[in-house]
Amino acid sequence: MHISEGVLSAPVLLAGALGTGIGTFLGLRCLTSEKVPQVALLSAAFFVASLVHVPLGPSSVHLILNGLVGILLGWMTFPALLVGLFLQAILFQFGGLTTLGVNTFNMAFPGVVVYYLFKPLIKSPRLSVVGAFCAGAFAVLLAGIFVALELALTGESFQASAKLILMAHLPIMVIEGFITVLIVGFLKKVRPEILFPEEKP
């Protein structure tokens, strides 16, 4: 899901940087001192999970966990993933500094979307599994759509790669859906206050 440097056009890079700037600003406004350890832990989990990647043209395929992070953090997904992606860029040359804004937006914004779409379902005893699976799978799908769209907007030469990247993320969607179901189910049993901090006594 990391887009390499020197691939995207300047308008796409600027749009991604702007979107990430706004999202990070909103995320930092939501961040409290009590939330810092949780944000740091999820940022580290994202960092480790997305280190194992398979190169695919101008991008790569790997676990993202943006749906899970989004469900737990909401807008704080932006600063959490921004830190992880920044460290990956400077330590392992995954993505790059010029594409940091675009890559962060591609992964963080879907997390925010699933927070609003599927968090209410996760609260329901009957629909919790459905909500968790949809959150994990849809976040990956939306991230893949963003990557494909950005490549397609950059030039016709990337349209074939855009389709390939989108198709390659279909199995990742299913895997992330099941991972999210397992972790959400575990948290609901042992630490429900992490999932639903607004209900904490």
C-alpha cells in the first residue's frame, strides 16, 4: 500500500498532504494524555504489521490494520499512522517523505470512515461480528481504491498497475476482516472500555 517516491503527480501529492494535515490536526485535538499509550501501542502494531510487504509495481501489498486502528481511535488514527509511516520511510525506505502525506491519507482516512460506519454495529451483541469484519475489510478496500485512483489520475501508464493493486488487496480484505473480528471479540470480553471509552464508569 506504500506508494513509492517519484510516481505520483504534484497535484496528487499536495492533495494527499493537505488531507493528512487536516486529519492530523483533528486527531491531535482529540488526543488526551490518557489516550497517548493506546495511540502509541496501535502505532507500533501498525508499524510492525505493515513491515512485511510484497512489492507490486509502484506500490506494495501488506497487512494494514487500519480498520482496527480506526475502530479504536477514530480521528486519532491520523497521527498514529503518520508516525508509523514516517519511521518506515526514514528507517526502511518504505514509501518516502514526499509521499508521506498521500500514504498516510490512504490508510488513515478509511479508518476514520469505518469508525463512523461500523462502530455502532460493534456495540450490538447480534451484529458485532458483522460490524468488525466489515470494518477491517472495508478499510482495506477503501485504501486500495484511493491508491488505484491516485495512480490512475497521475497518468495512463499507471492504469494497469492501479487495477492490479486493487485486485491484489481483495484477499487482504478478507484476512483483515477476520483479524479485526478476533481482536474486537477479545476486547469486548476482557477490556470493553478500550472499545467503548464513552461508556467507562
